[in-house]
Amino acid sequence: MSERFPRRRFLATGGAASALAAGHVLLGPALVGEDGALAAVRSYGGVPLPSGLFTLGVASGDPLPDGVVLWTRLAPKPVDGGGMPSTPVPVSWQVAEDERFQRIRARGVVTARPESGHSVHAEVAGLRPDREYHYRFRAGDEVSPVGRTRTAPEDGAVNRRLRFAFASCQSWQDGYFTAYSHLAEEDIAFLAFLGDYIYESVPKTTTVRTHEGKGEPYTLAEYRNRHAQYKTDANLQAAHAAFPWIATWDDHEVDNNWAGEIPQDPAKQPHDKFLARRAAAFQAYYEHMPLRRSARPHGADARLYRRVGFGRLATVHVLDTRQYRDDQPTTLAEANDPDRTMTGAEQEEWLLDGLSDSGARWNLLANQVMWASNDRKVGPEQVFDFDNWDGYRVQRRRLLEYFGSGETSNPVVLTGDRHATWVCDLKPDFDDPDSPVVGAEITGTSITSGGDSDPVPFHRKYDPIMAESPHWKYIGNQRGYVVCDVSPARLLASLRLVSTVWTPGETTVTTAARFAVEAGRPGISVVEQLSPEREARTLKRGARRYAVDDDQF
């Protein structure tokens, strides 16, 4: 992509000088030429720079009305420690209104440091609200690929439309990231990624692709290599470069089903060693994601829950349901413990305050694990996965009662984790038919996790349970992502499914269903869907349907 843009245009007059004036620190020898541009060098501090610095691409994230976070990481040997010398390297960046960088609106220089894996997080300000921009980096004489990003609408803006997507769960070993080749072409303001960006599982030679390394990651070097392997995927890079991401984590960024300071297998991971592992995982996650400095880890702690506003139309409340939760219960009685928490008291108070004060027409919760009750067995006996909100029932009821209190406007929970699609009404008491509907939840499917799946046996198992679960409105188990169109009147969600994740070549995408939430009317309805049989045939046939005008529904 960078070949489309002549390198001589990258650093315009005043680049480094403007960066210094803006408060960016440029360490080491002066690299400013007579015209104010940063000179191209192949060494820094006497240490030669290797070639192939931008193997991991570029990204942007957490848009504000006046700016975004820009990200890259210098890593010529991505899965072998990065391959950079142990010295800080100045990296310059530009933001322009056009993709040829003739109307530059911001520039600066940041230092990529070895202790941060030579990652770059540039927090850009001074841009115009609700505008598209292009950006790129330079280190030495190499120019990065060009990324595209978009700022959020101005606070208080009476915006009438917002289109975004959400996705989750991208196991490298379960398939190719074919969904991102289509997602990168969507016209959206941002992507909300809801967790399981990497998987910590051991390498397997029987899967579609094999994880790097010899086992699960535990150290910072190992987590860096695992993240870097994922970032080498061209389709994932394209999606990062196409629009800003609002990202949060779930369990596999650290350890399967970890809870607070408790690993999946406490007998095998002593407390101090797990905290060291968590710190390493947090650091590597930050180094590879377009996050603000406020999310930078401090040892085994990191503040990831936050809010991102989009005018008066929508507020995104980003949750962290791993770091502060109590351990998963093992019985229904434990799940009903009133002291058990998924979020911790501080984050719960933050969420309630934000829902009350957002002033937005829609309140969207970027959430990891499923809120709606999810029985796993047909008949009177109930079987639950207590890693979900089914294991934290009193807190769930308290939050859902708040949804119905009139203190917040149009709450919609967007969820990952399940490797399947579950579209549900939300009620304070799912076992009481008279309990009111107070909100909606869309649990999206996975990018790859679970691989190519057969919908017929899935529906054979879950359709009878669905008949006993009136709050379930739609279920499915194919791979893909969800696109949401938001207006003051409604939220319309379109489920996009890809034909395969087991073949890296050309794939097709199908809109398998659409769901609507009407403003002021809690709950969600299915406005269009394919039958499981037709869905399977359509995906196999490779029909392309997502270009249909969403406004017709």
C-alpha cells in the first residue's frame, strides 16, 4: 500500500519542528534538515536499523471528536522477538485529509522504545469532528502502509446516523481471517472488537494454521511473538488500516477462563506466577493495540473500561469483565450469591453513572460474555455455563432492573465469546414470564473460532431449547461479524457470514439475518433471516448479498 504514496511526500516542511513544538520528544542526534523535514537515516545512535520495519501494519483507535490514537510497531522479525536493536528509535507520523498527503492536518514524532517492544502510540489532537483522515508513519528511510481513520462527531452534535461493526474471537489455528477481507470494505465509523484477539493455546499441527512457539505463552517475549503472529495476517492488517477500532479483551488474551487473580488451573499456576503472566499478557496486548496511554498497564493492572461518545446519537460503554470478577461459581446456589460480581464495585458504579449521564439516544455496551440466560439442556433440568453472566445472577438482575428504571435510554448489549450468534431480549428475571423486557443483546459470532461449522446439527440441538427460552429470538453458528446502522428511531443489525474460514483464497459473504431494536421499545425483533438449510446452501454456493440497501427494512 505504501508504494502508492511517494516517500518524499511523507515528511513535509516543518514535520519534526512542529512535533517538538507540540511537546513530542525527539531523543538523540538532530535529524531536522534545512527544510524542517526529518531526514531519512539507516542508523540511530550508531546502531544500524534493519529493513522491513512495518511488517505488522498500522492501526487507529478510540476516536474522539478532535483526534484518534495511531499505532504501529517496528518489528522486522515479528515472531522472533521483533528483531529491533536495543535502542530507542524516533518514528514520525502524519495525518492528512487526502490519501496523497497533500493536505496535512497534523504531524509529530514519537519514540519507539525497546522496553515497549518498539511500539508506537501517537495520540493525535486538533482534528475536525466526524471527518475521514489518512495517516502513515516513517522510521529511518521506510514508510509504513497508509491507514484510514475517522474522528467521532462533536460532543452534543445532533447526528442522525452511525454505522459500525463488531466482532470477536479470532483463533489463528481455527481458520483464516477471511471475514476481515470483507469487513475492511464496509463503510463504517469504527469496529468494536469484543475480546479473544489472540489465543494462548498450544501449537497444533492438525489445525488449519499453527501457532508459533512450543507451548502456551507465559513471558512477555512469548506474548509478543503470539500477538505479532496474528498481526502478520494481511486481512487483519487491512481491517485495522480501514477504520478505527475500539477494543477490549476477554480471557484468551491471558489464559482460558481466568477470573481476576485466579487462573484456569490454580493448582498448576501459583498466584505470584499467574500475576507475572497476567502482567506480561497485559503489556503485550497494549503494545499491539491502538489504545490510549490511560490503558497502559501498571504491572498486572490496566484500566481498559472506558467510554467513547458519538454525538447525541450513541455512547459506547466498553466493559472489562475479566480483571475484576470473582471466580466462576460451580453451582446454581453459588451463582445466586448476592456478593458475587462480574465487574467489581467500582466498574459497576462507573457503568451506572455513565448510563445515567450519557445523554445519548442509544447506550451501547461493548461486552465480552453473554448476559441473557442460556440454558444448555432441553427439558426441566437447567444447565448453564457459569463463565457467562448466568454465573453472576444477582448483579445481572440489579443491572437489568436499572435498564428498566427509566434512568437510561435504549440500552443494547453487544457481546462476543460464544463463537455463535444469539439474539435475545433482556429481562431482570429470565425464569419469570411476567418479568418485563428492559433491553436487547446481540451476541455476535466469531471471526474464526470454531472453524467452518454445520448449522444443521447445531439447530437440532438448540432449537428445542429455544422453544423453551422465549427471550431467544435468533441463534446460529457460522463465522462472520455484525454491522449496525443506528438512527434516532432504531438500531438495525445485519449478520454477515463468510462462506469459509478454512480456505485462504476468495470467499464470499452473505447477510444471513437482520435484527431491529426500535427506540423507546425495549427488546429486539428479527426482520429478515435465512432458514438454516438455506443458510448452509447459500454459503456453500457463495451468494453475495450484503450490498442490499439496508434502509429497505
